[in-house]
Amino acid sequence: MVVADIFNGPALAKAKLAGPLPRRWLHVQGVGTQAQQIAEVFGDDAEDLIAACWLHDIGYAPALAHTGFHPLDGARFLRAEGWSERVCGLVAHHSFADLEADLRGVEGLDEFDDEDSAVRDAVWYCDMTTGPSGERVDVDQRLEEIVSRYGPADVVSQFVSRARGELVAAVERTERKIRAA
């Protein structure tokens, strides 16, 4: 098994997402690029932040969708590929995936550690401030776009309604950390 590192994260995400899910790939590129732009603020944690952001949605790849819950499918794939447990945990729990898993009745996220840290907040920040085509947006625009895309009755929209406070708080904590740096 080849030990994975941040330098092959973008290539791996591209290989799995660009062909089958080009719009998702645009979003991932925006999230990964944003992580690279803020990484220096996170010192020794920069590489894990960048890797997790480039890989956060890899579980959407049709070939990897075993449970149908992309954070879990992605984290399991990355573990099998030799990525660090930390990166796998950041992918598994990105953007408050625990709450959505509960709403969907999905089990298995507890296989991965959910760290309560500035790095976790920064992964959420990069995801929640990047639109579906890779454009920068504010967190409220992003959450409104998600609800609009899925419709008000969908479980994803229910998740957004319940998760909004936690997601906004993570974005705000990260913005304060970036401003302070």
C-alpha cells in the first residue's frame, strides 16, 4: 500500500470525480484551493487541512458509493488507500455529517474520530463558503443554495435547518482565526 499524502489528494479527487461528476469536481477544486489559501494559518496542521478539503467529497464518486452516504464512503475508501486516520476522520465528519447521518439512519461514522478543533472548523469553513461550481460564497448563500437544490421536504434540507447554527459557528470561528493571523 502506498502511503498517501497531500500531493496526490487533488489528483485522486480528480480521477474519481472529474469524469462522472464534473460539477462536484468544480466544487472540490474550489474547496481545495481555498484550503491552500488559508493553510499557513494552521501551521503544522496545514497538510491535513488541505488533504481533507481536496478529498472531502470523494465519497460521491459512483465507484465508491457503497452506503450512499458520501462522508462515510469517502472515509472508508481513504482508509483503505492508506490515508491517515486524521484525514479520514475529517472527511467522515465534514460539515456536521453526524447530524445528517442521524437523520438518514446511517451508522458507521463512529469508526472515525471526530475531532473538535480549529482544523475541523476550517474544513467546514472551506466547504460551506464554496458554491457548487467552485465559486466563493458566504455561508448563508451556501446553505440557501443547498435547500434550493434539494427542495424543502428533502432530508438534506431538514439537515441544513438543524445544522445551520453549528455550521455558521464553525465558519465564524475560522474567519476570526484567519483575521487574527
